[in-house]
Amino acid sequence: MQVQSYDKIYQIHKKSRVKRWFLFIFIAGIITLFLPWTQNIKVKGNVTSLYQSQRPQQLNSPIPGRIIKWNVKNGDYVKKGDTLLQLSEIKDDYLDPLLVQRTQEQVDAKKGVRDYYEAKVGTAKNQLEALNASRDLKLNQVKIKLIQLNSKLIGEQAELEAAKNELKLSEDQFARQKKMYDEGLVSLTQFQQRSISYQNSIAKKTAYENKVAQTQQEILNTQIEQNSVTQDYNEKLSKIEGERFQSMGQIEGSDGDIAKLQNQVANYKARQGLYFIIASQDGQIVSLNKAGIGEVLKDGENIGTVVPTNVDYAVEIYIKPVDLPLVKEGQLVMSIFDGFPAIVFSGWPDSSYGTFAGKVVAVESNISANGMFKALIIEDEKEKKWPPKIKMGTGVQGIAILNDVPIWYELWRNINGFPPDYYEVTNAKPAKDEKTK
């Protein structure tokens, strides 16, 4: 008797399609091995900006101070120049509410001192001119006196010569008269008269010699007076010149003090402007780390962050050193942004959904702290635009597109642990355009 279940389990009398399906799958597998496969490198990174001015900017306190008023809170959007908070002074050197005014008064006082010394320099200059004129006048007077004395001396010397000649004549006459008196040719009276005349000639000669000596002494005294006048006026001129130079030094010192005080006034005015911390650009306030009124800030202390509103987004990715030779400027990179759904076929980038094309614009030559090299990617304007809702710091998974190879070659490469094929990027066109060629 035949069991019914036997016929259901053993189907040896029925036709089987296993061989057909095996052959079909085998042929399909062989064909699949020759299909094109796009080599790629998978990397990770995050959203950033290509420009430093568009990256999140820290809010730092430019001066030490105490918070007295907040104008914003976390999440607020601000415009460039909006006041975020107000500080008050805490340093003793700046507590005076009239500090700028009082310092300006010091500047004005120093300017007054400088004007006084400038006037003193002008007065000293006038004194020098007057003394020089007086010296010249006095010296001219002395010179004229010397000329007069020299003329007088010449006249007296001429009179002295005449007196000498007269004395010589009188002496001869006296000698002859005495001889004649001794011989009795003349009377005693005549001899006495000639003797008196001789004595008068001697006295006249002596008087003229005294006059010449006196005039010569006056000339010597006048020359000494001339030297004394020159010395006296030189001392007076030197003293006034020294006072003038001293006043000029005071003027230079006053100019230095004025410049220093004016610098302080400018610094005080600028410091008063730093009591209000303003937004450096349009953006959103985040990460405020000060709780309320009265907190004291240190110089340069971080208060919060401004995230710019208008940003030209870029992606920074990190590449392993072993893959660095495969990434060049102009390289096509498909990006997958966190929060945006994507269906990825890494070997067929054109069949993927939710990926966004970009191109490498820079590869840093210095290794980063994480042991990888950083590269920057910007949006490829020829492809689909990046999503407008991405934010700074969003995580990104990147797929750097390399050569097109058969699937069997890619399997053989991975089995043997070989790296992707090294090649040079000759242009920045997408791989799709290259395949079209």
C-alpha cells in the first residue's frame, strides 16, 4: 500500500528547474562581475564655511567689567551693530565719571604751559637781539674813542718832537751864552734870561712827554675796556641763550606730555565705547554662558557665540594618510548630510538618492591633531544644490569618487587589500561627464 505523504516528499518523477535557475544565476553573476563599479573613498566631516568671517564668532569682553544690562537671550537673531549687553567699570583708574573731561583739562593746562615757554623763547630772542645791538653800539663807541686817542697821541707825539727840537736849540744857545758870559762878553742878566729859556724848554719837553704817556695809558685802558665789554656781553648773551634753550626743552617736554595726555583722552573715549558689546555680524546668539546682572567679566573672557545668518557653506572632511594621494583639488565628492535621508549605492553614485555633489577646493599639507589631513569641499554649481536647511557643524559623510572599474576588479582588489587606483584629476568635471565622453 503506497503512503500518500511519500508522493509529496519524493518528487523523483517530476521535472526539476534547479539546474535552469542555477545556470541563470551563474550567467547573471558572470555578467554582474563585468558591470562598471566606481571606486571611492568614504570619509567623515562636518559643515563649515570657506570664509573665516562666516564661521561662528565668539563674543569676548574687550575690557574687564560688570554686567549691568542684557539686551539679548539665547536664540535671538541680531543685526550687525546691535547692542548685546552693557558693562560698567570696575578698575579704580577709570571709575571717575568725568575722567575724560579732567584729562582734557590737563591737556589744556599743558598747552598753556607750552604757550608760556614759547612766549619766553620769543622774549629771549628779543633780548638777544637787543643785547647784540647794544654790544655793537658799545664796541663802536670804544672803537671811536680809540681812534680819537690815537689821533690825540699822534698830535702829542708831534708836539713832543717839536719840544725836543726846541730844547736842543735852547741847550745850544744856553751853552754859547754861558761861554760868552764866562768870557765877559754878556751880562749876568742876559745869561740868566737864556738859562730861564733853557729851563722852560726842558719843562715843556717833560710836559709833552707826560701827555704822550697819559694818552698811551688811556689807549691801553680803552683796549681793556673793549675786551671787558665783549666779555660782559658774551656772558649776558650766553645766559639768555641758555635760558632760551631751556625754554625750548620745556616746550618739547610739554609737547610730549600733551601727546601722552591726548593719547589717554583718546583711550578713555574708546574705552567708554567698549562698555557696550555689539554684534559683529548678522546672526543668532547661542551659548551665552553668563547668568545675569552683576557678574564680573575678565579681559577677553568668552560670553557667547554668534552664528552667522548668511553663510557660504562648505564641508571639511578628514582623509587618512593612506588615501591622501587619491584626493586632489577638483575631486568630486558626494556628501550625505546628517538629518537628510539618503539611499546610497557607493559603487553607482548616479543611482544614489539624497547625496549632494561637491568638489575639493583645498587639501591641507599639515596633518591635523586627529592624525588625518583636512580637505575643504564646496558646492558643485553644476549639480543639485545643497539643502538650504543645513546648519554649521552638521555631520557629513563623504564619498570621494575615483575611477570606474569592473566589479570583478574591485572584488579582487579588496580581497588582496590593494588601495584604489591612483590617478590624477585633470579637470573638475563630474564623473558622469567623463563617462559620457
